[in-house]
Amino acid sequence: MPNRKKVYFKTFGCRTNQFDTQVMMSKLSEFDFSNDENTSDIIVVNSCTVTNGADSSVRNYISSMKRKNPHAKVILAGCGSHSKGESLFEDKKVFGVMGHSEKENINEILKNETPFYQIGDLEHIDSTIVEEFVGKSRAFIKIQEGCDFRCSYCIIPAVRGDARSHKEETIIEQVSKLASNGFGEFILTGTNVGSYGQDHNTSMATLLKKMSMIRGVRRIRIGSLEPIQIDDAFMELLDEPWMAKHLHIALQHTSDKMLELMNRRNTFATDIALFEKIASKGYALGTDFIVGHPGEDEKEWTEAVDRVKSLPLTHVHAFSYSKRDNTASATMKPEIRGNVAKERHKELTSIVKAKNYAFRRDHNKDLEVLLENGKEGLFTGFDQYFNKVEVTSQEDLSSNWVLLNNVEVVSDGNKAAL
């Protein structure tokens, strides 16, 4: 029997990419996985292209592998294959390029002895059922692909296509298999998760209800929602015990002028009403926020900061604006200097950090934490509010649920001893 070739996966970017890597791994029947990029025969780079910076990280990694492991065949997958694949292939920087729609054929594709460019299409939706997550206690479930929004700073629709939903029965079957394999927490991911179901005459709320009835499902988290996607049916689920008490709702900004420049579909007046309503049900609330987008002058920034202070926010995923070629924002003026954006980023994150600390002081009892793998008596996990908790214990609590009441709340996290 010939030696099986060793494959190493390098994943850049978001949770959706992490899920896609698991899909590819589950399809490799005639190859072995490797944990060492330097001795592998094939390196699959699942790339991200969300900013110009993400592109250069991928390019730098590919160049470094050419030096460290010159005999390996480097295969480009992921979003970068759709934006930069052609040029990297033509410049012979990679042995092969495979598009999103080709993931499930990876076993055949990797047998190619000659360079290949298989980009496929942006309409495909994979139906692979992942039954195990390598080294994870929480399971990520991809429920949709692509996005119909056309925010002016974003390249993603061009590399992931328009929004399309996975079939409900595939999702339910996957959750059932993972639940019977011992997974209790499920995180729903996708490019634009809240658009789930619009092409199948169903909805996020319907899917969540069906998932909650599966034996073993203890907690469901949702990736990132758009404010306009939260309807009455979804609001009715907020009191359900299986809903994680944390929602991530992407606002991107709190100045209406900036929201308009970004071609967003939300306004601050409706955003704050929504946030207050959800917070009143005891939820922690996170958001995405872009600082330093062209046009964000002092007036807009001062207004934005005042508004952030008034929001019941507990988490923020803040980005300094990074120009992305071939997007509307890339040609907008006036540009904001990097050092100004950096200061604003710092100001924003420190405001939300203080809000998070206050929230944790008020929510320090009955914390349900799913601990992940730990070592030397130290375990970490997230509570229902998506706050990290560090637990010290003499017994091995990996992948266990614990209920904590005596929690020490310090500025950079929660700690407990069992």
C-alpha cells in the first residue's frame, strides 16, 4: 500500500472558515492529517480576504512555507481564492486553487498531480454533516452562506456570493448527531446568519425552536445578527432557558451620517430602542464597530461616543477601518489618519470594557459555564453572557458544565475555584 500523503490545514479568518476547515477535514478519506506544516506533503490554506491586511497575512504565510517546506504543494482555499486566487496561481505562488463550492470534493482535488485552478461557483451550499469537532467542546453549525447586504466597506458578497440557507433537515440532523456525541452548546454561524430561511420560507426563530427540542441541546448561541433581522418571533424566544443570554448585533456605527455612508440598513433611533428592549430581559449585548471610516470627522466621532455611552453594551468587536480594494469606501474622502483611528479605537474599547466590568459585577451568580480543555488545574470557559471565566480545580473538568456562584470579578475577567 503506498504511503498516504500528509495534509496540514492552516485556517485564517472567521468562524465560518473554521467550520469550512472541519468540512474539508471530514471529507479526506485517503490522506492523513498532520500537525506539522514543515513535514507535510500538502498544505491547504483556508484564506480570509476581508481586508487588504488579511490578504497580505495569507500571502506572507504562503511565501514562508515556500522557504520552510519547499516540497509541499500549497493549495489555496477560502475567500482569498475568489479575490486573489487567479493572480497567485498565475504567479506560481500556489500549486492549486479551489473555490468554496469545491470543499466537499477535496479528497479528489488533492490527488491532482498537475497544477489546477478549480474555482467553481458562488451558488453552491454544502450539505456535509460534521459529526465531530477536533479538540472543541462547543460545536459550530454553519446555517447559511453569503450576504445580500451591500455595505460600502465590504468585499464579502463578492467572494461568498448572495445569501442562501442550508436545508433545515441537514442542520437538524447535524445538531442531533453532535448532541448524541456529547456536545451541549451550539453556535450558529454563517456570513449573514440572520438572513437564514428567507429563501426557504422559514426563519431563524423556527430553526431555533426545532433545535431546542433535540435531546442534549443545552445552550444555543447565534453568531452575528443585523438589527433589522430581529423580528417579533425572534423576540419571543428571548425568555427560553436554552438561549445563551448574549446576542451580538452588528451596528457598525452610532452616527447616522456614518451609517448612511457605509450603506447600512440601521439607524441609531431604532438601534437604541432594540438594545434597551433586549437588555431589559437580562441579556449581555455585543456589537461590531468600525472606527476611522472615511468621513468620520470630529463632529461624528463625538456624537458616536456619546451614543455608545448611552447604549446597554457589554462587548465590542472594534475594527480600525482598513481599505479594501474594489469597494465603494475605498474611494471615499476625507480619509482618517491611522493614528487618529487608533486613538478612537482605544477610546471606544475602554468605554465598553468599563460597561462589561459593571455588567459582570451585577451578574456574578448562577453562572452556567461550559469549560473547555484545561491543564494543570486551570480551566476556562464562557458563561451564558459570553464572559470568560477562569476556574481552578483539582479534578479534570474538561468539557464539563459547572454552575458558579462564588465568582471573583476582576477588571480583566472572572475567576472561580472549585
